[in-house]
Amino acid sequence: MKHTLSLLAVVLLSASALTAADSGCSVGPSRFSLPESPSSMPVLLGLEPVRKDLKLSSLQEALLDSLRAEYKAKVGVTASAGLLDSKIASKCEADLKAWRVSYNKRALRILSPSQQTRLREIERQMLKGYFLNSPSEQKLLGLTPQQSKKAADITSYDRQQGSKIMADFHAGKISHFKKDIELHQLQSRTARSMMHLLTPAQQRQYLGLTGPKLKL
């Protein structure tokens, strides 16, 4: 199950085509004043194990399917354009960030409050230490300014390396399979680095926030 969760996490982080360069403000459960997440809600909510766990209704699934198709079409075109033309890369990245916020909010409005809370637990299980990219998670765990600074440095390096991997893929230098492997390896290294920032007490607290195991 651990290996399958890792593969699902790769899908979750890579399906939006420019995840590492676009891992700024996203959206998590509504109880946060400015909720965010390094993952894509429309993509995450398209995974069958997640849908079963959340017990989505037929109407919720239909609404999320439509939203995910719209989101992926927009992001795919824009991400590719930004990677292939450096002159418009900044604008493309700004557009991607804005869409991520917008579509994550729209996806979460389809869920009930309890489903939103459970979704946050699932993200922690799937992304592990990588989810500590989220400022709200850092606040929840009470990271010190020094810890937050180190986390920001790790996140910056992760984005740079992720952007390079995606650029190599779109330039035809690496295959789709190789891209996923490299993203998974990068994600794993980032997750471990993030977890090493935590004190033993913070690590125990974080592991306690993952909830029941996602059934695959």
C-alpha cells in the first residue's frame, strides 16, 4: 500500500503539468483563513480510492469530473507554453497560480465540511513531509522562524528541480515514464528533508493528523 500511495502522489503532483513551478497558494479545507496545499484538488478528487473514502455522491462526482476536465485543459496548454517560451513563462506561471487557487476553491465547495477535513488527512498520508510546503501546516505544527526559513529554502530548491524535470520532458529529453520517476525521487527527497526539520514532538503530532489509512 505504501508504494501505491507514493505512485498516487506522483500523479497528484505531476498531473497539472507544472506542479513544482506552480506550488504556491492552493486551497485546503475551509477552516483556514488562507488555506493552501501543494496538491491539485481537481486531480486529487479524481482518484478512485479518494472518492470511495470520501463517499462522494453521484452528483458530486459529476460536478468534479466536469471541473477536472476544464482545469486540466487550461493548465496543460498554459504550462506547455510557459515551458517552451521563456518570454511568457512569468505570465504563464502567474496564470497557473491564479487558476490553482480558483479551481481548488471550486472543488472544495462541492464537498461537505467533514469531507474537506478528511481530504486534508488524505493529503498528509499521500504527500507525507512534502505536505509541509503548506504554510498552514507549518503554523499548525508551530514551526519556529528558523524552521520556516529552512522549509522555504527546501521548497525553493524543489521548485527549481521540478521545473527542470518538466522542461526536459516537454523538450523531449526524457520520457513520460522517466519524468514520473524523477518527480517521485525529487518528492521523496523533499519530503524527507521537510520531516527532518521537525522536532520529535512535531513529528508525532504530524503523524497523528493523518487520520485512518486510505483504503486502496
